[in-house]
Amino acid sequence: PDDSLCVNETFCDGAEVCDPVQACITGTSPCGADECCSEECECLPNPWVAGGRPVLYVGAKDSNAVALFDAITGDEQSPFATPDFGGLDYANGVTVSPHTGNLLVASVGTTSVKEYQRVPGNCTTYIGDFVQGITASGIAFGPDGDLYVTDWDDDGVLRYDGATGTQD
């Protein structure tokens, strides 16, 4: 069999092989469970876990980033998202979507709520703006599954559909 027919062009997920019975078989990442692969196939600490322990995300508005802490020890980990990753500017509120598990970050300076997704075999990918046109300072999901956003400019709370980001 010709293994080159099975190459999926996804970096760092191991070599795919062609099996005459099972067709293409995906390779396995060389990185451990609490690591992920960079585009250069380096194993890096996974920003979604800290040594298999829960993590805490904090909007670091002064550095325009999202800081990552071990939720048990309080030790700071590597940054989760930096300004060059999705264009964060004055990162403030942070929450995890109950619909997708993606991380949402209020970015005051870009008047948006940015969305990041964990990608198997990779650390994180920037999805895009989940909500636009609001100077979002605080964000949280309510028990109804909707996203509630405090508006820095209007001193109010706006409600958005938690699955789509459209305003209710």
C-alpha cells in the first residue's frame, strides 16, 4: 500500500499509514497527555490542563493576554493567549462555553468577544469573534445557556444566544 495516499497534512499527529483492510489509519502524536504540538512539532505544555490538573484563566488587561494558573497551587503557567493570537487588546473577562467547551475572552480594545478552541494534537486555535461591536468587560454564561456581557460604554448587561453569539 502507498502510505502517501493517507497523509492528512495535519502537523504533528504522527505518520498515517495505509492499510488494505482498514483504509487510512491515523498516527499518534509524539506528545504526552498534558502536552500539545507546536507548528514546529515541539511538545509544549498544554494550556487546557496543568499536569492533568484544573486550570484557571485570568484576563490580563495590562499585557493584552490571558494568563493561565494551576487552579490548585496557584502557580502561573505559560500564557494561554497573547495579543498576536487573535488580536487581544485589553483582555478582561474570560469564560468557557457550556455549548462547545471553547474559551471566550472579552477584548475591550477590539470591541469583541473572542473565541478559542482546543484542537486535538495542537494547543489552541483562534476561531474568531463570537460577538462584535460591544466594549465587553465582563462575560458569563447564565443557567439558561445564554451569554451575558457587561458593556463598558453603556453600563449595561446585554444577552446573547450562547450557541450562536447573536443578540437576544
